[in-house]
Amino acid sequence: MIEHQSEHPSVGPELSAAALDEARLRQQAIGVRLRQMFDEVVNEPVPDEFLDILRRADKSSEQS
């Protein structure tokens, strides 16, 4: 049977719990930043050119 060896054989349960806490904090920070980025994109104004395209599409669908 092949035994899996840890990269850090002297790592005890305390350190691995600390590593898990650090990973959770890192994931949480990533989640917060992703939400901020999403909010920034959602709150950006719609370009006039795109609004013109939408208006033309509405007009052509009304005429159909």
C-alpha cells in the first residue's frame, strides 16, 4: 500500500487547523472582492451606442 506523506511531516493538528482558517479567510476575501467587482460592473452606465441598438430592436419588433 502506498502511504501518502505530508509535505510537512512535523505539521500537527494545530497548524493544519491554522492553515484551514487561513484558507477560509482567503476564500472569504476573494468572495468579498468578487462581489465588489460585480457591483461596480452592474452600476456602470449603459453606453449610448448600446441603448441605440436596443431602441432600434424595439422599433423593428413593434413593426413586425
